[in-house]
Amino acid sequence: MIAEAVVFGIGATIAGKAGYTSFIGDYVLGVASQYFAIAPMRGLGLRKGLLEALEADSLTAFEIGLFGWRALMAFVFFPAPRSSKEPM
């Protein structure tokens, strides 16, 4: 929710789409939350803690599923309406 609000608030886009930017923000914040859960518990430094957070199976699997579902919703089930001048 934080990444979504920040992307919306600053109007960040990649290739003209805010969804791509929010995917990156969501993953970065997910890694950060994993880092703050894993690193202190295991006594890891920044580099090793970030590597462990990136390798957290549950985070990566969740994000792949989430991003896949969001892409389906945005581009397949509920695409943006086209203007009458836009070629199909």
C-alpha cells in the first residue's frame, strides 16, 4: 500500500504505465520488510541480509503470483478503454 501511494503521489511511470513502477516499488518494499525480519534475527550485515531477503522463497513466490494476477487484471480482464481514433 505504501508503494502504491508513493507511485500515485509522485506520478511515477515506466513506459507510460504506473503499474510497472508500482511492481518495482512493491518488490523493493517487500525485500526491505524481509531484510528487517531476517537480518536482526540472524545477526547479518547489510549485504548478507539483503541477499538472504532476496532469496526468501515466500517473498519471491508471492510477488510472482501477485504481479501475474495484477497484469492479467490490468491488461486482459479490465484493459483501459481505447479512443475511437486509436487503431486496433
